[in-house]
Amino acid sequence: MPARLGLSAAFRSLSIRTNQLPQQQSIAAAAAAVVQARTYITDSTSSSSRTTPPRVQVQQQQQRTQPYSTNPPTESTTNNDAGVEPPVEVTPENAAALAQLSEIAYGVKTANVSLEGHKYGLPTLPLPSELHHKYRYSEVVNHATKLLMKDGKLSKAQRDMAMILNYLRSSPPPKLNPARPLIPGHPPASHLPLNPVEYLTVAIDSVAPLIKLHGFKGLAGGGRSLEVPKPIPARQRRSTAFKWILDVVNKKPSKGSGRTMFAHRVAEEIVAVVEGRSSVWDKRLLVHKQGTANRANLNSPALLMRGQRK
């Protein structure tokens, strides 16, 4: 049978052998080991250079003269058999970046933010108004949201507008009424749900009145006001049309309770406007008829005299 291994006796003999070496002898042995290692490294490098073929030596010398070569190293240039590590490849772009960082670190050159460090460059100033965070939404959506707002609760109005646009996006394509055509240049009915913002814009612009009646008190005689048609700008036209839509929605009975009921009623009325089923079309037609009937008042003598006085 083999002898049993005594760990305690082995550790004791090892410690005794280690303690027997003086400190000076251990230092001398370490120095001799360092000298021997240096001699071995020198001999190995010289022997490898002697054993390296002349063709490989020429290739290695070319690599030293061209440190920024972008071509991948081949098997002949790496010389893995001789134990020589392949050279570290540095591209010209990385070398330029490292040189620039070293110059900045030593304070030789400061970084120019407008020219360096940006892949696509900085935008030209001043920035256009569309890039401002307050105008990131569509003009029609922003205007309609402000008209939906009550008691200064803008966040609630924005939530309602988001529900309205989501309803328009998920609704089926509307069925257009040829008797009540939409604004010229509108997209096809099948394309409207794909873009709910354009859906809302087409609905508001289609029922927006072109004119309004301005009354001049006392010019019609007998204390009566003289009704005169007057053109209105685009923002006021959209404001009038959306207020008409909200008036129709508020007069309709609610179908239930909840935060989504009002938004869904407004969205349903917008769909009815596009399909020509809403009573807002009658209001627009009435305003245009009154303006056509009162257009003769533009040449009223009382109105012309009033203009001359000013």
C-alpha cells in the first residue's frame, strides 16, 4: 500500500527549508534571475532576427515605416511562428483624434465646438419658429385645443384632443355627400383616417364661413343697424367653425358619463361634418345667404358719409 500523505509534516518541512535560506541569498538569487531573464530575451530576439527570412524582415521594416496602414495583416507579416506579436493598427482618423485630444489636454489648442465634434454640424441660427417647443403641434390642433379648454385646464383639453384624434384615426372612412362638398384639394375619403390631423383640418376648413356680418348702429334709419358683409382671416374662420361644432355638441344629450364622453361626441360631430350630416352646414349657408342679401349695403350713402368723416 502507498504511504499516507501527511499534510502537516509536508508543510512543516517546507517551512523549515524556506527558513534555512538567508535573506541575502534570496536577494542575490532574485537578481540573478532578472539578469538571466534579460539575457534570454536578448538572445531570443537576436536569434529570431537571425532566423527570420530576409523577405519577412523587409516586410516588417515596411510596416514600421508605415504605421497607419489600413490593410489587414497577412500571415506572412504577423510572423506568429516566430512569436512576434502583430503591430497595433491605428487608422488615420483615430490618430488625428488622439493627437487632437493630446493637444487639448496640454492646453496647446482649444476645441472649437462649432467646427469639431459634430457629425452633421450645428444648425443655423436663428432657428425657425416651427422648431420651438411651444409650436411643436399643428396650428389647427393647437387652436382647437385652446377652444376646448375650460377654466384654464389646458392638460384636460390636450387629453380630450388626443382622444378626438384617436377616434378619427380608428374610425372607418367617411361617406362623402356630393351635395355638400368639402374644401377643394382635400385627400380622398379613404386617406383621411390615416392622418387624423388632416381629417380635423379638412372638417373645420370645409364649414368655416368666408364672411361675417358687421352691424353699424343707426345707419339704416330709425335706429336700426346696417348689416354689412365683411371678409374674415383664416384664423377667425376656423375659430367660428369650431365654435359652431362645440355649440352643436353641447346641445346634444350625453350618452353616458366619463372623461371620454365629451371627446367622443366632438369626434362624432366632426365625422358628421365631413359626411354632410351636421347642422353646422346650415349655419354656414345662412351666413352666406345673409351676406349675399346685404352686399348692396356696401354702397349705402350713410356708410360712405361715415367713411368720409373718418
